[in-house]
Amino acid sequence: MGSEKFDQGVLGIHHVTAIARDPQKNIDFYTGILGLRLVKITVNFDDPTNYHLYYGDELGRPGSIISFFPLEYVQQGWRGTGQVDTISFSIPENAIEYWINRFKDKGISHRGPTKRFNSEQIITFVDHDGVKLELVASKEAENRKINAWNGGPISIEHAVRGLHSITLTLEGYEKTVSLLTDILGFSKIVNEDNRVRFQIDDTVRGEKVQTTVNSAPSIVDIICHPYSHRGTSGPGTVHHVAWRTSTNENQAEIRNRIVKFGLNVTPVINRVYFNSIYFREPGDVLFEIATDTPGFLVDQESAELGNKLVLPKWLEPKRIYIEKTLPSLKIPSKGNMGPETK
């Protein structure tokens, strides 16, 4: 591939999707505790009897999004190898004390701050289902003010500023590293004990990224745990991570490269807010490549985001059945049109 191998690489993290149990508790935690905006209430397009809830910044920009499939009657999942172990959010350096005090006030168990790579302070905690989360305080957060929700319950100076990174836990990582560096455009940055960090280099991904979103999250850490148990899917675990690409054409090029790498990849699937392809990387983590467009404003105005159940056109004829199947929700009022119940 030579020097052109990164021309059509990914642009960083688009979103991370995890599995929850109770949708109302999920909303209360991510809007009420973390102060994210509920930007879309829809359903799992592959199983419309369950919600798909999206949280992010004011507009749900790529790189700020965490989403959930609430599955109330599914066995609890367990973190282990072959999974995204941790989802990390970015916060400003001066926000550490604020978040420690906030967690104490809200009764959220946490650990830290601890140092990582001599440049980051980490607060580690879990949500009510057991999804492992981190707040990462670093200088880079100052470049991501666009991802701090201006209408949220937490002041801009302390608010979460989108995703920071993800951590994969794998039995072995050589083939995964090859995928990241040769196909997706990552470079190895640093390692500390059994943690190895990879990041997309701004100098090879071009100015287009910089004009799309300020300092988009582009970090993935790999922890090698060859003797750990295999993770099992269910509430409390991450379902998949999605990587950004700017256009459908770039997505098609990346797909061709993944196929040549020897992995099975789905056809392009219309997810309404982005087009997606899915594949399992060599360590068995489910990866998605998602387009930046059309985004969450395709079916709602910005002031209306997260205020009601939105369905794709092909499910609208089944709305009455779907609404009867789904549990009612109390929608947070701040920054949304509400409060309302479905």
C-alpha cells in the first residue's frame, strides 16, 4: 500500500454502543449524572421491540456519542477478553475536583484520580449496569469545547467533552495491531506495562478531519490479558465500537481493504443517521465503520432532539404495536422538549 495506505483510513471514534437493562435508569444516569444530552430515542432497527438510546453533545456530533440497547430480560454480561473493556470520556484538567465531589454527592463509587502515561488523570467508575467508564482529564479537552453541551445541567467549564478513547482487552494483539495500523490508519504512540496506545496521526489524516470536528477522539488502547476469561455479551458490556469515515466512497474503500485483509464484512446497512458496515476484528471485538452524515438532524430539529420516540419510515406502519411493546419513559426536561412520557 506504500505511503498511500492512510488516505482512506478512519477519522477516529464515531460512537460506542453498550448494553443496558432498564432504559429509564439508563437515561437517568447518562443525562442526570454525566450530564449528556439525550439526542435520539429510537429502536434497535434489528429488533424494534427494544429501544436504542443515543447520548452526546448538543447535536450528537460524531465522537461525542454513546448509545445503548436496553435489554431487560437478557442475562447479565461479563467483561473479559474479546471486548471493549472501557469507554473513556474527555474532561478538562481543572474539572477533576468537580467530578470527584459530584460523584460523592450522587453516591457514585469511583476510583482515582490516577495517572496514566504521565499526562492524564483518570477517574474510573461503572454505571448501574456495570459498564466500565472513565473520565480522562487532559490538556486536549480544551480543544473540544464544541462537544460540551451548552444547554446541559453541568457548566461548560466542567462538562464532559465527548469521548476520549476506548480500551480493548484481548488475548493477543498482533493481528489486531496489523488491522489498526495497516488498514485503519493508526500508529503506535506509547506503551505502559501491558497497555499499548494507538492513535490516528493528524499529519496523515489531513485537514479534512480538523474542519469536521475539533480534535476528534482518535485513541484506542489495547490491554493484553492472555490468561483472562472470555467476555460474555449482555447488560454491563459494550456491544461494538464504530469508527468514523467522512463519505460513502471512503467507507467503500475501507471495506475493500478489510476484505483483502481477510475478514468478513457486512454490506452497507442504512442506519438512518449514518451508513454502516460491520466486522469482527481478529480479537473478536465487533467493529463498525459509520459515515459522519446525515446525522441526527435528519428527522428532528435541534431543539426537538431526544423529546419523543422516532422511528424510521419502514417501521412507522408498526408504530402502535411498537409503542405498546416498549416501556414508558420519563424524558428529562432540561435541553429537551418535556418532561414527557411516551
